[in-house]
Amino acid sequence: MNKKANSEGQFSRATTKITATETTRKVEFDIPNNEVENLKPMLIKKNHAKGLYDDFFTINQQFLSYVLSIGLSGKDWEVFIWFMSIMDYGNKILMNQETVVKNTGLSQSQVSRALTKLKNNKVILEKKLNVGKYEISFNYDIINPQMGFKGKANKQNVEEHKALIHQETPYEKRYNIEGNIDLVNPKTGEVFQTVVLTPEERERQEKLYLKQMKKERNKCKHENQTKVGKWFVCKDCGESWEDFVNGVDDEFIEEMKIIAGEE
């Protein structure tokens, strides 16, 4: 018997039957017709890491590679690591500089310089919270959402976090002539990490890339679009969109080799 109550505190009368053999487990759900619209039978894979830590957040190792590339000093790292240790839900850091000074043992000027560098490189972001009821607002900091996620992993929180990632990512992803992805610091042009893709990953990236290009092309409301080689070009506004994924097209690779002086 399913003992989980719904939002009104009522228990479902659906039942689950499990039949075991030496190699498998067969699960059958018996759901009353009047509950079919409100129940979704499913199997959820057990999370063995649940409860492993008392306080934690999900971290993006790719972003750590970016942080390593921006030349933080030892003092900068101390501030950054302390921020990660006290980060609240939504990646919020609800602390003033005096509190940072007190807890890190650094001077006011050292903390100020560290914050300036972290913010200039978009590791730390400034946000403003408006309280409409009282017509006031206050500023607070967050660790870049691309760095990690802390909070309840419900649909709304995750969707909002994804949106912030797209807005605040401080580095660019570019396909190279080998068909892999370079992570580039746009300020310096430095490639701080190369993501080597498997054939399956390249196929998946190609589909995502083409989907994005189609989405961007559809934003153009002009009808005078034509295909020129590997590009769709709008003759009215001059915008253009690639129709393939760099690195997957062999002809493109050969062209890039010629430009780079390799042939």
C-alpha cells in the first residue's frame, strides 16, 4: 500500500506488487481509476550519497578551471574559499566586509582587493533585492551560478539556476579544428581547458548546436533568408547563422588548417 499522502493529506489507495526471481524484480502498480490523473507510477534510482554530508553544494569542476586561469593570489583564494564555506541557498553570501575580515584574518585592504578581482572576473556577482512592500532595496553577493548550485533541487529552483548560468557565464565555449571544445577566457583569449569529446558526445553537441542555430535564426523576422555555403544569411538585416557544427565538418577542418598555416 502506498502510504504517501497528497497535498490534501489524503492517502492513495494504489498498491504495489513486487515479484522476485533470481535475476530480476517485477513491479506492478494497481491504481484506482479515480486516481489515475493524479498519480504517476515510477521507479526512482536510489541515491546512495544522500545524507553523506551535513552541508554541501554541487560544484562545477569546469568553472574551477576558469578560476585557476585568472591568476588569483593566495589572499584572493582565502576569500573565495571562505565564501564557498558559508554560501547559503541560492549561492547567496549575506556578509559584509567587516565579517570577512574578522573570519579570514586578512586586512580590510586585502579583502577589498580580493573582492574587486573576484567581481571583475565574475566569480562573485552583485545582486539587488527589491522589497516592494517597503520601497527599499539592498545589495548582496552571490557566487557565480556557473560555479555550483546550493538549494532544494526542485524544478523551479533548477530552472531559475539554469537561466542565471546562461546570463552569467564568464567564459566562452568554442569548437576547435579537432572537433573538441575549447573553454576561452574572452578577456585574455586564453584557452584554459579543452574538453575532448567522444563520438557520441560530438553527435549530441551537434544536435544541441543545430537546435540553437535554428532558434537564433527564427528570431529574425525577415523572410529574405538564403543559404550561402554553410551559412544562412538574411539579406535584409545582414545576420548570419551557421548550419553545421565546427569540428564535425571535414571541409571546415581543412579550411581552418590552411588559415592556421598548417598546410
